[in-house]
Amino acid sequence: MILIDCPYCGPRNSTEFRHAGEAGKKRDVTTNDPAVWRRYLYQQDNPLGWVRENWFHTAGCRQFLCAERNTQTNEFRWVAPAGSPGPDGASDNGSAR
Amino acid sequence: MSHAESVASIKEPGGAQARRRRSRGPARYSALDIFRRGVTNSDWPRSFRQHDLAKSYDVVIIGAGVHGLACAYYLAANHGITNVAVLDKSYMGGGGSGRNTAIIRSNYLTPEGVRFYDRSVVLYQNLAADLNYNVMFSQRGHLTLAHTDASLRTMNWRAEVNKLQGINSSVIDAAEVGRIVKYLDVSDRPRYPILGALYHPPGGIIRHDAVNWGYARAADHLGVQIHQQTEVLGIETAGGKVTGVRTNRGAISAPIVVNCTAGWATTISDMVDVKMPLITHPLQAAVTEPVKVFLPTVIVSGSLHVYVSQTDRGELVFGASVDPYPSYSMRGSLEFTESVASHILELIPSIGSLKVLRQWAGLCDMTPDYSPIMGVTPVDGFLVDVGWGTYGFKAGPVSGEAMAALIATGRVPEIISAFDLARFADGRLVGEKGAASVGH
């Protein structure tokens, strides 16, 4: 059983949450090129190791959260309200892409 | 140098790679041989050899699962290309090829998918004779249950596409389902009663380890080298084309490198900056203690998110949908066991006292359209056979055959032309989600 420490509700079972994709994915609004749009739609980093991602607390406070999780061990090391600057102070606004 | 030229350079050196007669190898398995070794009490030779890593190969295949091994076997058997290395960071068949639920079928949704997976069924039918290895393929029939009008509609759709491609599939009603599988609850009792099913008689189960070992043994006899515990750390390129790989056992030069991994497909492709539209999800499975054989077919319920078959040893093998978040973890979870158990008891209430022996997970690289990614990439000589999602094992033989043909001829075979990487940028998706056993 994996616990996610919701900043609003406290630690809850991961089955209460829905994974909402990698954080920081932003559509380039300055172009209407279909290839760019499809890359936004289909392309993920899918990293092995630590990843910054969004979760939605479906069966709890129904708030979006951002979190850092290790995709190899499923360990969570940081959970915060959506849009928070990361533990390293970096924002999630499209820095990876 | 284009891919076709890379291919041409393989076959040149002095006719050494000339098409050779298929050798059956020294240890042909037969009933007579079992008897002879039984009475003389002599040992069987090893199924495949261990080698030192050579400095160069014509083709390097990353991943010694059913896809990599089949590709190597068909390269040697069909095209006479034997200077091939199959590398695996762990042991042979230890990934998805040894973790799947061993179900074979071709009742897919798209014409491209149906044609492709049916070729795999045909190859599986002849595999035991081709490889001289008992793969225990049992075409016992495959039932996909429908519990809602919407799923019944999809079953009809799939049945019609299947019939058009010459595949034996039809929709049957609940009473007929009850006649085929005696222990299934086809009454009105369950919350979601069974309304009908897509019946696919050629579907069945196979012994997945035997398929891996059979391909490995046959490929080894033809001269292919299989290197276990050999992890690829990097892929070398020069001027946009592949020149070799770096491994934990040293460097290898090779003009063609094939990514046949599942789970690590993005990790390998990232080494040459080829971005794959994949998300890796674990898919769990479980097996019960063995009981007397009572389940005649494979049973799938999309609405209840469960599929089950009974092995020849009598164990029930369960699978369900992929874990709901991306992960590379291959651990089981209690949530999975609880959900599978509650769902299967809706279907077969009489197995309530069976104990679960083991559970495990394998990694599935999910593509946006549930079809695989096969063929060439923007990097010359770097080929991919990835993105299998939950369909990988079924497709092993046909993928190996098609990838071998691509490597040997430099032309993409028609049967996989719809599955190219460029389709995502071009918007030509092959939507196969409707053929998934369960709603992932």
C-alpha cells in the first residue's frame, strides 16, 4: 500500500488519488503546427527514477497536487499543492521541456 | 549510408554469410532420444552456449525476450544472417516474456491489427515443429464476456472485422457461454450479468518460457550468440548513424542495433535521442494453487477487469488492468489481489476457497493508440520493436519475422508498415484500445 501525504488531508492510500500526468507539460500557444501539437499530446519523458508529476485527490479534497516520486521504487519524497515551487525552489512551469 | 546500404554491407564479406542450410543442431529432441538417454543415463547437452563478447557483430539486438530471440532466429533461419548478438542486462526471458499470462489470440479490432496478430497465431501453431521444442500451445478457445450493451456492440464490431479477415470469431449469447464453461455464473444474480461473448476458438494459451527457450536454442544452433548479464550502457553514433554499443562487458561495433526491450524502451531510445511516445505501466498477474482441470477456455471480462485461464498443471492464472500510474516497479500490490479476487468471484463463485500462490508484475510500454512501434527511426541503423503495451507476447513470432525481414532487405514489410514511429507526428494512429482484454 502506497501512502500519499496530501497537504490538505494528510496521508491517504494511493487508491484515493488519480495520476494526472507529468508536471510542467505546456502547449506552445505561439504555433498551430500539427506536429508540435501532437508532440505535446503524445510525448512523455517517462523517466526511470525521480519524476515531478501531478496527482488529483479524487476521493478526498478533490484538489490537484504536485509531487516528486521515484518511478523505480514508488517512493514519494515531496507532495505540495499544485503549482508550488519544488523543494529545490524550481517552478514546474515547463522547465523540462 | 542509408539503412539499405548498412544492410548491403552485412552480406558482403567473402560469402561467409551465405545462406546456409538450416542445421537442426546436435541435440534434436525426440521420443527415441528420451528413451535412449533414459536407458544409458546420459546427460542432455546445454540448450545454448555461452560466448565471450566479440568486437563486432552485423546485428546487435537489445533484449533477450521473445521479440529479440525471435528476431535473431528468423534472421538466421530465413535470411542466413548469423553474426548476431542478443544482449540482455538480466537473464533470458526475465522481463515481459516470462511475466505475461501467455494468452494467444488474433481477435483484434483494426484490420491492420487482426492481420498482424493472426500471422503470429499461424507461426505459433507451427512453432513446436519449427523449433523442435514443445511449446505446449493449446488452442482451447477464447471468450471475451460482455456485460453491457456497449461492450456487446464492440464484440459485434470485432467479430465482423475478424470475419472479414478470415478469422474465426463470432458473438454468442449467455446460454451458449454457459454451455461452453460449466462453472461460469450466467444467471441474473451478478450486479453485471453476462449478456453474451465474443467467441474466438483459435485463441488459447502457451508455455511462455518454452517459447523463449525454444527460440534461444534454435537461434544458438544457427550461430547466434546470446549474452545474458550484458547491459547496454550507451549506443554509439557517428554522422546520424549507429556504429555500435557500449556494454558492461566492453564495446561492440555494429551497423544495426535493434531495440527489442519492454519497460526500458524509452531508456534505450533516449541513448540516441529518439523520443518515444510511451508511458511505462506495471501489469500484475497472479496464480493460484493447482486444482483439477475444469476451465475449458480462456475467460476475459472487460467490464470486470479480469482474465483467467487454467494451465495444464491446473493452476488458475489471473491478470487484470495495468496499474493506474506510470512506474518501473515490478512489485505486486494488495489492491490488485483484492480487486481481482472480488471480480473473479462474480464470474466463478465456486473457486472462493482457492489460495493465491504468487503474484508479480511485468512492465508494459503503453502507446497512445495501443498499437506497437516497429521499424526505422530518424537514426540510421537504430531499429525499434517496442511499445507493445499488453500485447507483446502474442506478437513475438510475427514481430521477429517482420523485423528480420526489415533488417535483411532494408524494406519495411507490408504487415508492419502501419506501425511506424512517424505515425504519431503524422496523425495516422491505429486505434487498438477496443481490442484490449480489459479497459486499461
